[in-house]
Amino acid sequence: MKKYFSNEAFTVMHIRNFRLFLAYRFFMTSAVLMQAVIVGWQLYDITKDPFSLGMIGLTEVIPQIGIALFAGHFVDIWDRKKIMSFTSTLLLIGSAILLASTSNIFGIKLLTGTVPIFTTIFLVGLTRGILMPAHTALLGQLVPRELLTGAATWGSTAWQIAAVTGPAVGGLMYGFFGIVPAYLMVFFSFLTCVIVLYFIKSPGRVVHEANSDDRIFIRIGEGIRYVFKNQVLLGAFSLDMFAVLFGGAVAMLPVFASDILKVGPEGLGLLRACPAIGAILMSVFLTLYPPVKNSGKQMLFNVAAFGLCMIVFAVSENFYLSAACLLLSGGFDFVSVVVRSSILQLFTANEMKGRVSAVNSIFVGSSNELGAFESGAAARIMGLVPSVIFGGIMTLIVVGIAARTAPKLRNLSLKD
């Protein structure tokens, strides 16, 4: 196992474009999650309503789902780096809107209330619907096929490191220095993304101009059928979607931090960072023992363990126990992420990766935002703690269904 990792994962780091790609992924993830922590605390501070936190997810997911399939089509026929540059600039503009909404210029606040927040979240959803398939598809061009599993592990590790630093720094900046410096840091993080992306050498388009005249809906349909005809792809995407949809409690962390654990925005940032800390620790383990053998069974086991962590987190009233549950949940989730990312890269032809990644973004990417809305709605109907317990139980049920209905996924070994 050690030899496998060193031959693949460390070799891929010799590719300059990939190193820049990792830097971009780090700063982009840091900026998005830093912004999410600040927005969540600010909105709950204004409204004192858990349902408003759920509305953040709904506001983001509607444009993301609406544009994802069309974005996947154009990702497969246009220059993927140029698409990422455009969408990254839009995210920079969104962060400027939030900064303007909290800054006083000549004693006058340019934008007030929750409208700037939801406007920016809508813009984030729109850009993520484009950026996610472009990001995944570009990776397939930058890295040779035999190095893709190692690249997926490094990419997930960079994401998780950023998921530690982003929320923690965002919460600490908000708590100690105020909202304007916090949003200013988000703005400069997005600006760094735009700069780093500029230095990545574009590999060009996968589909030549002569082949890009196909009708858009035919090409979109090809991407959808490609996923639904492949039990491994469909099973992996569905498992992750429903697990995140029901099992995630991240959207409700501002309420837990404020009303149950009493730890303020600083504690909220640390809680948001805990899943990523667990994922980073798991990534160290996976460098020695990558999930290439019995990959499907490992994925199912770890998603089930994730659901159990959410149940314990829901009933905890101790900050350290809650943090430990989130830390463990991040470790278990990381295994699932690495397996799913490897499946997407290895089971998808390069000229289809934009469209398949777009379908994946609907299954997996949107599940975070739909999960946030589900958490907010369930918290209003059932109460905060019962809603998170319910989500954990549903995650266990989903694992059982996936294990029974997708035998090819259950028996998958990436090593083969």
C-alpha cells in the first residue's frame, strides 16, 4: 500500500499545473467556507430564526441546480480554465457586495438588511453550478489517468485543510475584529484565487469546434444517461446525496453554538473546522492505506459511521463532545469523498466529464444546500435536536438501501 501511494500520489505533485490547481482549490475553499461562517452568524444575529439559515441553502441550491446541466454541456466544449476564471471573478464580486453591505463610507452604510446576504448567496449558487463541473473536468486534463486517484486524495486533502482554516479564521476574525475585517479577508482570498488561476496553463478544449455543434439538449441527455446506466456512478452519487441531505448538521451550527453550547462566533468557527480536522487526520491514514481495496464496502461503512456521529452530536450539550463528534464525522466522510472522486474520474471518459460532473453537482453539491433547507425546516417542525437525530437515522437507512440495491458499488475495488 505504501508503495502504491508513493508511486502515484507523490509523483503527481511534480506537475506544476496540478500544484497551482491545489493552491487554487485551497484558497477557493477557504474563501467560500469563511464567508459561509460569517454569513450564517450575521443572519442568525439579525433574525434569531433557525429557518432563515435553512433559507440560505434553498437560495443557493435553486440557481445551482438550474444551471448545472447547461454548464456541464459548455464545460465539455469550451476552455475549462476560462470558465473557472469567469466564475471566480463573479464570486469576488459577491464578496464585494457583502463587504459594501457592512462598511460605512462617509458615515453611510451603502446596503442594509438581509437582501445583500441573500443576493450574494444566490450569486454563489449560480457560480458553483458552473464552477463545480469545470473544476472536476479540468483536473482530468491536468493529470494523467494513472495518477488520478492520487490527485483526488491530494485534492480532497487541500479541501479539508482549507475547511479547517477558512471557518476557524472567519469565526475568529468576526469575533475579535468585527464583521468588516472578516469580509475583507474573504474578498482578498477570492482575489488570490483569480491570480493563482491566471498562472495555470490552459490545456485547451477537449471537443474540437467541429464537434461542438450538437444540440445542447441531446448532449445534456447523453450525460444524464451516462450516469444512470452506470450502477457504480449512480450508486456513489445517490449514497452521498442522501447521506448529506439528511445527515448534515452544519447549517444548524450557529444555533448550537449560540443557544445550546454558548460558545459565540469564535466557537462556531472552531466547530465548523472540526470536520475538516478529522478529514485531515484521515488523509494521513489514507496516504499509508488508500481505499483501493474493498472500496465500496469502505464507503458504505464510513457513511454509516457518519450518521451515528450526527446522532451523538445532536444529544450532546458539551462543547468538547460535540467537537469530537464533528471531528470523527469529518474523518468518516473523507473516505467517502475520496472513493467517490476516484470513481468519477476513473469511470468517466474525459470528453464526458463536464456533463457527468454537472450531474454529480446536482446529486452531491446541491445536497449540501438542500440539506441546509431540510435542516432548517425540520428544526422548525420537530425541534432542533430531534431534527438532527432524525437525519442521522435516515442516513443509516440510506446506507442499508444502497448496500442492497447497488451490488456493483458494494463489491467495488478501485485497485481492480
